[in-house]
Amino acid sequence: MSLFIKNGEIVTATERYIADIYCEGETISAIGRNLPAPTGAEIIDATGKYIFPGFIDPHTHIYLPFMGTYSKDTYTTGTQAALVGGTTTIFDMCCPSRAMSAKEGFDTWNTQSDGKACCDYSYHMGVTKFDDASANQLRAIVAAGVSSFKIFLAYKGAFGIDDTELYRTLKLAKELGVIVTAHCENETLIAERQKELLAAGKTDPAQHHESRPPLVEAEGVHHLMTFAELTGTSVYIVHLSCEEALKNAVDARLRGVDVSVETLIQYLLIDKTYAEKTDLEGAKFVMSPPLRDARNQPVLWNALRTGLIQTVATDHAPFDFKDQKPMGAADFTKIPNGIPALEDRINLLYTYGVKTGRLDLNTFVNVASTQAAKLFGLFPRKGCIQIGADADLVIYDPAYRGKISAATQTMNVDYSGFEGWPIEGRPSVVTVRGEVAVRGGKFTGTIGRGQFLKRAPNHF
Ligand code: URP
Ligand code: ZN
Ligand code: ZN
Ligand code: ZN
């Protein structure tokens, strides 16, 4: 298996130049101008196209038992959709319920993924309780190659942990050299506000935002920062949505806390008015933290551009509009949370970030690929184009014009939060460790090619 990609414009987080790339087996073996075409290699002419390192989504929920139902994708459908959209590595959240042990959770996710993924994947290991058995099981999971945890300061009674558990989890992570990713919202405030709203007869999807306004998220971030500062643990705030929360993260960084920040493509592009639509249409746009007032969007774009925010993810959590979102028709607290976007993140970020001048091409690659590889121990195997790196490549056609639609998407969900949005560019060829997995916008790869990526701790 060898590939010779001619004349593309290679764009990494730091460079931009025209060259040929030779991929032998699973890795990149040569990069240069006017390389001789190797015999037997498939030749792909990339003239007029960009070649990006495979994109990395650091936050997905391919398999997620949540709010009385299951997210709709499987490791096969979800990773196919990822690839069609140019994402070649995902980090899925392994989220056992509090009734399960960490080991049971890890085994369950492995059963879901093993032999079914089309792109490479890893997990952030959810610590949804911390009891006597947890520490040893978590040590074993880290030794098995999962060098990041996930905690929830929200979802009381489900995934949420209390302060004792938080402190002990962070201490263990510090000892093991593991980075802790965290959903930051104050669960007590949410629970109280939900009760008040429902008691006042306010049950529609727009109330979701009222139950968890920006200060609820900002308090969650501040809370985590206090614990991270006291324990010295490296932390990563997932799905940060608003200015108030960002300020608390930046303040902590100035005090020396090792904190990185992720935002989502949804927060960058859609605002809370989408969730205020009537006839349950708003339920499509219910996620946590909620979509925010539009005033936050320029703040998030500027923070990305200037390096205050490190990554753009999707938090892909697909629940059908037809029969899952209506579970909350009479009570907004029962709407399964999530807005699917795994397939669309890169095309949206390119169209509405790069083409509008909000991000330059190098920053685009950095926030959508390289930074995640660095933070989570995959660099330089992933996140770059250099000799020896995995041949995960996205040959991107900037001349493509199209529209996002649920009718044509690969994600296994019956709606799109971005229905009808024009896109200006898309991956024309995508490779997974040297094998072509997408041609002309369609998955052509192999089910089961995706590998579980073992990551070592103490990489930063
Ligand atoms: O609304 C969201 N974000 N759904 C998925 C679960 C989570 O909080 O990440
Ligand atoms: Zn979350
Ligand atoms: Zn607090
Ligand atoms: Zn999530």
C-alpha cells in the first residue's frame, strides 16, 4: 500500500508550502518538490488543493447512554461521518453511569468500538464516581493507554461528582501525570433553577438557557480552577461557551494553573435564539452548556485567534428529532442534550472561520488538529505532516460549493443543526494511516481499520 500525492499545498500549524508527499504503508516517508513517482504507488494529483494533517475531534459521544436513551451513532457510522468531514482521530468520552465501576465502563466502551471503527480513536476516561475501588481500576486503565480523565461538575445524580470525589480524582491524576478534562457547570445551581422554572410553568426548550446562564458555567470553571491550583493538576475545560467562563480560566492561567480550553463549533456559529424556536424545533438546539447570546461569539473567535482557547471540538451527541428530542416536549429538563456536528466541524470552521478572515490557515489547523494531538499525547504521530508521522491526510478542495443537509449527511441522526448552511470547501480525499477512506465526499474505507490509540501519561 503506497500513495503518492502530487503538488498539493501542505498546510500545518506552522508551515505552508507546495510539495509532493509519499506515503509507504501507514506513515509518511518522503516530502519534497518534484519527487520521482514511485513504481506501484497510487498517484493522486492535488494541484489546487490543500493538504492538511488529519483533523482531530477531542470531544465526541459516539456511544452515550444518557437521559434515558442512547446517542444514535455507532463506532462505524460515527467514524465514517468523521472521515467524510476530514476528521481522522476522535476522542470519545467513556462515561460509565455511577452504578458501574470504571473497569465496567472501560470494558463496555471497548466492546462498542472494537473492530468497528473506521478512523483512529481514543477515550477520555470518565470518572463518574471515586470510591475505594476506583483508584486501582483507573491506574490500570491509564496503564492500558488512556492518559486523560473526564469529569462532570454538572448532571447531578447522573455523571456528576461531588467535591470530595473531585479532589481525589485530581490528586490521582496529578500522581499519574494524567490531564483531566472537565464539564464545568455548577450542578446545584442548575438543579435549583430547573425546579423553580418548572414550578412556574416554564417548560419549553428556551428555558434550558435560563436554568444554566453564563454565571453557572463561570462558577463551574472557577470551582475547577481552585481545585486545580491546590492540587497542581493539568486540566482542560471542555465546551466552554461564554466570556464569563473564559475570564475565569484566563485568570487562573495567569496564576499559574495549567489549564487549556476547548470551545465548540456550535458556540462559534449558532446562538441561543435557535433554542427559542417554537413547536419543539428549539429542542434540536438544546445542549449543555446552552447556546449563548451572540455577544459571546466574537469573544470566542478572538480567543481562538490569539491562543486563549486551544481547540475546537463538536461534543457530537446525536439524538433524533423525531423520537428522542420529544422526550422533553412537556419538560425541557428531559430533552436529550446535544447537537450533532462531527461531520461538519471542519467545513464550517473553514467556511466561517478561514474564509471570513477570522482565522488564518495555520491557526485553523492548530485548533482543529495539532493542539489536540499535543495536549493528549499523540504528537507528532498525529497532528502534523512530517516524515514518520501517520499518513492521516486531508486533501481539501477549496473550490467545492455545497450545503449541509440531514438528507445527505453520513451521521446517523435525522436532523442537522446547520440545515441549509452553505459550505465553501470540503475534503476530496482523506486517508487513514495510508489507506484512502474518502473519495469525492463518500466513505470508501474499511470498517475496522480504525485503531485504539495508546497514549502515555506525563507527556507535557
Ligand atoms: O449537551 C451536551 N453537551 N451533551 C453531551 C453531554 C455533555 O455534557 O458533554
Ligand atoms: Zn459536557
Ligand atoms: Zn464553587
Ligand atoms: Zn460532551
